[in-house]
Amino acid sequence: MSAISYIKTILNEISPRANIASLSENVKGDIVAGITVGIIALPLALAFGEISQLGPIAGVWGAIAGGIVGGFFGGCLVGVSGPTAPKAAQIAAYMSFFVIGSTNNPDLVAAFSIIFLSGIILVIISFAKISHFIHYTPYPVVAGFMCGIGVIVILTQLNAFVGLEVKKSIDDVIINLSDTINNANIEALYVSLPSLAILFLWPFLGKKYSILNKVPAPLTALVVGTCLAQIFNLDIPYIGDKMGNTDANQIFSIYLPDFSRTISFISPAFALAALAILDSLLSCKVADNITGERHSSDRETFGQGMANIAAGLFGGVTTATATMRTVANIKFGGKTPLASIVHGLTLLAVLLGLGSFVAKIPTACLAAILFKVGIEILDYRIIPVINKLPIKDLIIFCMVLFITVYEDLMVAIAIGVIFAVLSSVKDLKDIFKEKNIYDFVDFSDSDYAKGLDANEDNHSNIKILNPKGSLFFGSVEKLIKSFNQIPKDNPVIIDMKEVPNVDLTGIFGLEDLVKLSQSQNRNVAIANVNEEISSKLIALKFVENIGSENIDETPAKFFQKINNDSIARY
């Protein structure tokens, strides 16, 4: 491919043309979804701004930049961008190295310069077309990383939860835990405990009183906590203590990057960029599983680059596609980037109109919201089966979790990936030698057709997917791509007779594939699983989650089931 052709391909890939063309497809639904998600995002944006040490208003500006700019340029039509717990925690870690003089106050110019530079790096990465490698991240690495972030968020908010100054490191939190308990501001608990109770009880109350489902739990907790603090005139820390004045001059500030310190900024900027890719594309994968669509990884990376450039200029916390907001957007009817843009405009309107209200929000209330976020971030897919994990996957998970909490997020991911690669050398060699093949054949060309009339309507449209080689983190994406080539109205049998082993990533990837198909009323089932793999699938609740009727060790028995129970309706 010539340089000119390559550039044309890149420009076509990152072009927002598809986003613009879709804006008029679901206007009413997108506006409703965007306003709703904006309301949900407000307390989260304030909280992530607080945890980042850049201030609550910076959190809102990050959400505005992510929503408007990220939505316009992003590669996931239903994605909603803004500050996230991992990215807020990461920038907070760097702020201990960038302070003003001998004070503990963060150097905002340095922070926003780093965010701006991370955006430039993301744009460059999108040109290199390497973003899709996120699909090859081993699941134990992702799970360890997310659990580590959850632990960080929970521990760092303990002090704010009881009305004390937030500690800057996990070590400080643990070392001073007894002082935190002894010096707790009891009045702060009058806000934090009710707020936390609302967050936990709201889903259960929503089942009994359906009208409550129309009001986001974080917003309810925010309003109730603020009202309690104001009614009882509680002597506790408030957001306004850190905001200063909330006039237009304070809210609207332009931060020009300090390029004279680029050498000092380059390392944290690269780390933020890498984390943005990981955080965003994992969220996009979640959206893909829900909608059945496929995002553009390179365009999403470009969109996050532009969003972070905007965030850096306007004083916003670094952004990424946020899973919680994206799922909420889909749930409330968002289908195009218009929803994300409306979400950003909603937050801008709130910022302009409710600055005085924001100043009155107790930090203990935000701590409660972040506490709940930290709990939700924990990977509840891996935790229930942690004692059943293959030893390799368990080591990777524990290693990444520990390093994430006590050292550095990106170091943890890098070490986890390296360990996974070194422990899967043989399987990776097979991929490079093209021994790992994932292709499909028509039913009539398969062993299943022997002795049967392949021309019968209930047989002829069946596709047989024949994976050959290990199903692990390096090959799952091949399986998904092959599967997606099969028309959605064709039932599929995934024949595992030439798959010698699977790892955790392979199991969860296969499970996601089957469950997504089931949600689309598509018949997909697994056949010819060897004894070793079968025991793994049972131990890790794969069989329980997809239904035992959809997996069988013997082709004949399996075909009989699929023929009798599901194929006939086609």
C-alpha cells in the first residue's frame, strides 16, 4: 500500500462522517437519553474531579469535553465519554509529582498540559492503526486492573467519607487508618451514611416503586446529602471550600499547554493515553455486546484524543468512554452520538446555572458516591470463581491487582501482559504459524450431515464453526470475527473437537458470544468438548451461565437436541 493510499485509509477511518450522518436518525430518543445521562453523570463528574485532585469543576469540564467532542469524533455510536475512576486515579497519582512550590497544591498547568499531550498521543496512535490490539488483552489482566482500581477508589475515599482531608496515597491511608477512625467527624457521617444507603437501596426500592427508576440513584444521594448538610448546618468540608468563586471567570478558564516542560510530561502523558485506550475500548466492547454492533477502535482512539485535547485546554479531567454512562445511554434509548453531545450540553447548562448549588455539596456525599463506584468496579465475574481459576490466570490476576494498588496502573498492566505472553509462547507461535484457524462450513459439508437429509429446511441453514488450536487471549478475537461473518439468521454449532485447551479469556469470550446470540434469539451451541475443557467450563460456571442444554460432548446427541428444540422453527 502506498503512503497516499494509507493516509486516505486512515482519514476515512477516523472521519466523523458516519457520526454526522446518524445524528438525525433518533433525535427524540437521543435527546431524552442525553439529558438523562447528563443528570446521572453530574455527581460522578464532580466525584471524579475530586478524586483526581484537580477539583470538582474540572470533573464537570472533563465530562463536557468527553460528551461533546468525544461523541462527535468517537468510534462507538452509543458511547458516552467523560472522567472515569481509572483515569481520575491515574492523574491523581501523578499530581504528587507536580505541585506548586513547597505546597501540596496541584500544579494545574502541569496537569492540563499532560492531559492535552495525552490527547495528541492518542491522535497519533489512531493514525498508526494499532488500537485493535486491545482485543488481545488477557482477561485476568483486565480483571486484576479493575479490582485494583476499585480498591484504590474505596481506600482513598475513607477519609472524605468521615469528613477528613483525603490522603494522597494508599500507604498513607493504611498507615493512618487508626487516626482516621479516632479523628472522624461524626457530622460527616450524617451525610455519607444516608447517601450510601440510598445508593445501595435504590435498586431494591425501584422494584417496589417503579417511579423511582426514573430518578438516578447518584443524583438522589447528591440532593439528599446536600439538603441534610444545609438543613442541619453541618460543620463539614464542602466542594465550595476548594472551588473559590463560581463566577464566569472562574468557570471558564483556558489552560495553554506548557511545552517547555514536555520532557517531564511525556511519560505520564503516554501512560494516560494507554489507559484511555484500555478504558475506552473495553467500554466499547461492553456496548458492542449489548447492541450487537462493532465499534471502530481507531476512530474511538482518535475521538478520545480530540476529547482529551479539549479537556486539557478547558481545564477538564482526562476522559475515556465510560461504561456506566454508555450502558445507561443504551438503556434510556440513545442510538447515535447526538445523545452523547446532548449529555455534554446538559452538563454545561448545569455548570452555568447551578454553580452556587454545586458549591454547597458536601465532600462526604461525593465520597459515598465514589465508595459505591469503587464497589461496582470490582470484577464480579471473576471474584465468585477465584478459587477455581487456572493457576496461571490466578497468578496474573493477583499480580496485576497488587501492583495496581501499590505501584502503578500501567506498570501492572504491562507486567501482567508480559507474564501472560511468556506463559503462552507455544500458543502464540501457533498463531504466527497460522495453525490457529477459525473457519465455518455449511451443514451439508460437515460430519453432522452424514446419514441425514441435508436439503431439509431445518438442516440446510446450519453453519458449523470449526476452531482449530487453543482458544486463549491471543485467538479469541479470531473466533469472534469468524462468528460474525455468519449471517445472523443462521443457527451455529461451534465444534470444539480440534481445540486442545482454553484459558480464562477464551472461556469468557466464548460465553459472551453465546449469551449475545441468545439475547438475539439465535441458536448457538457447543459440541465435542474434551474432558479437560469440560471440567473448566463447569468450574467457571460457563455451563451454568449459557444453559447445560446448549453444550454436549457428543455430536450426535447434541445435534438431536438442536434439531428437536430449536432448528425446526427456522
